[in-house]
Amino acid sequence: MKSRIITTSAKVNLIFVLIILLFLGAGLSLALVSSQRALDNARVDVVSRMDDFCLRFEGERNRIDASVRSLYLSRDMEYISAHSGNGLDYNLISSLNRIEEQKTSLKNMSMFVSSVKLYIPSLQFVFRDSHGSIGNFYREPAEDIINYASTFTFGKLSVEDSQSVVAYPFKVSDKLVFLACIYLDVDALEDELVYAVSNYDSSYTVRLNDATVLFSNIGKDDVFSSGYLQFSKFSPQSGISIDLFVRKTEVLRDYWLFIYLMIAMAALFIVSFAVFAFTTSRLVRRPLDGLIGGFKRMENGEIPVKLDFKGSSDLAYIYKAFNDMNEKLHVLVGLTYEQKLLIQKAELKQLQAQINPHFLYNTFFMLNTFIKSFENEKALNLSLELGKYFQYITRSSSPNATLKEENNHARIYADIQAERYEGRISIQYDDLPIDMESLTVPRLIMQPLIENTFKHALADVTENGLLKVSFASDEAGHHIVIEDNSNVLSDSDIADMNDRLQNVAENSEVTGCINIDRRLKMLYPAPSGLYFTRSPLGGLKAEILICMNGAENV
């Protein structure tokens, strides 16, 4: 990854911007904290108001329930229920008048009650909802009253003919003796909810347990986005649920002034920065533009670069040193690049030429066995894999490949060996992570390591041998791990292997491992390379480390 040059003027401007951002950030943090606190307070307040509304309604419901039960348990109702229904005597009329008075009291006891109806099936009486005497009733067949009562659940709020009603069917031995219907004033209930949340411009819907809408001020096309606070409350005792929507702007209106002030300050800071940047550009940056341009041309691979200095004498030395350094780099880079390119091509040719004859004829023997035993599917797969294997080895158009291509080649080799060592050695080969597939790596860095494992570590294993290939990424870079469970190498042997990698003599023999390590270090920055350690499986762990920081991934 190419590094960017930060000019002196840019640093000065950056410091100025950081100071501005520090003040703006502090102000913005204060605004965010304040607005969040306002939202939290609003949530607590709205929930509290909804709780108060539900408690008030539940309290009224409890009073109504108690009054209805008291009416049913009264002596007058006991007398009426026991009456045979053959005519009206003085005592019955007196009891009925007192029941009428209690009905009137029941209606007037709560602002939420709009009307009350009482049904006495034994007398076929239905008390009308009006003030007065015993004359305020009409007769209805007992069977109709019983059928009507069967549509209600005791004490449950429901909607009957567009009216909200709480019914109390009292039964003795499963026989209806008394039915009280308390009709609620939905408008009064809605007014109470509006009053409870009167501090907020809100939209609401109140439903019963069966999702029937009791009342609402929300249109069917209204949509509530993230700009609203949503509250839900369910009152099991009263049997209603409330959905309430409050605009956030309603809660934050006292804080928008501060936001606008912050925007004005930000605009002022932007203007100040523009003036400051223009000044520093003329006084600082222009004299350095030529030098910066020269370095950028070098970054793009243009060598040599010669700069003509025009300006104050205090930069003359820097320009001269740059030109001298550039000329020397031109000579050294050319020599080094040509030398490394020749070495890399020669080592790749050497590695490609190291085809293990044992692997080759053993594979052909397996192929012959599959054909003789009419295992056509295995024979076809093996011949296809062998073709792909040699196609990858002999293709020399580029010294590098993607890790996906390299991994596919190594996996083919491992699959072929798995067929050969079936029953003796098992292979655990993890999938290559998607984010590692496009990595550019030197060709033939995985297969030789797997081959070494089969050849030197697991060749004599008769059972329970294990080869594991895994991949990982962390802050250090990308890791390719090849390990086994053999015990043929001691800790000192592993230390010697690492030492040979780190201390390669100029004229020493280049082994496959040294070849892999050297080509990795040519392509990627330190500490990229090949490392050997003791595997948790008990055998050797060969780890390829690829560090991307500063590497040229071409």
C-alpha cells in the first residue's frame, strides 16, 4: 500500500481542524447527551402518564365491579330472584324501585359510565336506562335474555352494536338469575387519555383484547417512521391495550435552538479554516510543491527525477540532496530488481522441475488399480486431478498466482495422496476464507510443504495419521498453516529448520522450504515468510505468514 505524503501546511491545517473539531465535538456531544436525556425523560414521563391513565381506568372498573356485585348480593335482588313471577305485589315493587335507585347510582358513580341496563329473566324485566320509578322497564322473554347473556364473558370489556359494554351475567347452578350491562362512555375515556398525555402532540389507538379498536385518532394511511417514539401499554385488569406515537421533534423542540447555534458556529469555523488554509498555502505549501511532486513521481515508478529549484535558499540543500539521492536510487533499484527477478525465475524453474517420481508412478499405479477394478468414477476423478496438477506445475507464464489458485492446486495434491494413504492418514482441509482468495502469492508455496509432510513425517505411519491445513487472519496478517501429528522431529530439529531459513548462506543449496521463504519475502514485507513450530497435534507446524502492511499486492 502506497504511503501518502503529508505536507507541512497540511499538518498545520490539520492541527487547526482538530482544534475546531474538538470544540464542535464537545458541543455536539453535549447536544446529543442532552437530546438523549430529553428523549429518556420523555419516555419515562409518557410511560408514567399511560400508567396513571390505566390505573385510573382500572380503579373505576374496580368500583363498578364492586357496585355490581353489591347490587347482585343485595336483599332486594335476593327477593326478586326468589319471586315466582306471578304478579306484582307491594314488596316486589318496593324491591324493584330500590334496584332502580341503585342502578341510577351505578350510572352516576363514574364519568366513564354512559348507561346501565339490568336484566331479570325470572320476571322477564329489562330496566331501561333512565331515571324514574318502576315504570322505567320493559318486558322481554326470559329465553331472549338468556341467549343475549350467553354472548358475554363475565366482567370482560367488549363491543356490542358499536357500544362498549362490560357485562356481568350472574348464574346460580348454571342458571342465569341476573344480567347487568354497564355501557362505557368511550368519548370520556378518550378525553381522559388525551388529558393524560396533553403535554405531547400524540397519535393513539386503544384496542380490546381481541384487537377490536375501541377508539383511535390514527388514519388508516398514517405511517409512523423512526421520527416517532412508540409506546405500548397493556392493562390486563381493564382489558385494553394502548399504542401511542409521539413526534421526537415535540420532545426535542427546546434543543433545536442549540443545534442551530452549533450549525452557525460550524459555518463560521469553515470560513475561518478557508482563510487560514489559503494563507498557509501561500506561505508554506507552494515552496514545497515541487519537492512533493518529485516524490510522487518516484512513488509512481518514475526514476530518475530531476528537480529544478526556484525559491528561497533554505530549501536549496533539500533539492540538491533529492536529486543526488534520486540518481543513486536509479542505479541501485535497477540492479537489485534485475537480480531478484532472475533469482525468482530461476528458483521457480527449479521448484517446477522437482517433480517427485514416486508421486508420479504411485498415482499411475492407483489409476491402473481403479481401472482394473472398474472403479470408473474414481479413475475419472484421479485422471482429471492429475491433469490439473501437472497443468498448474508446468504453466510458467507468471511467477505469482492468486491464493485461491494455489490452494486449489495444493488441495488436488492432498486429495490424490488421501486416496493413496486411505485408511492410514486422514486429511482435515479447511475451506479458504473468501477474503483471502484474491491474495497474490508466489506459485508453489503450499503443495511442497504438504508433500514434505507426506514424505518425511507421515510416510511410515500405519494408522491414525493426520494432516491438517487451515487458514486464519488477524492483525499480524494472513496465516496458512500446514501441520501433522507425527513425532519424528524433536524441538531441536525444528529450531535447526528455522535457523536454516533465517541464515541462508549466499552459495548454499536452495531447498524447497528456503525457496518458498525467499520468494515470500521478495513479494511481501517483513515479517512475512515461512516459520516452523511444534504443532498442538504433536508434529510439525509449517506456517506461512503474509503481511499486507506496506506490501505490493500485484
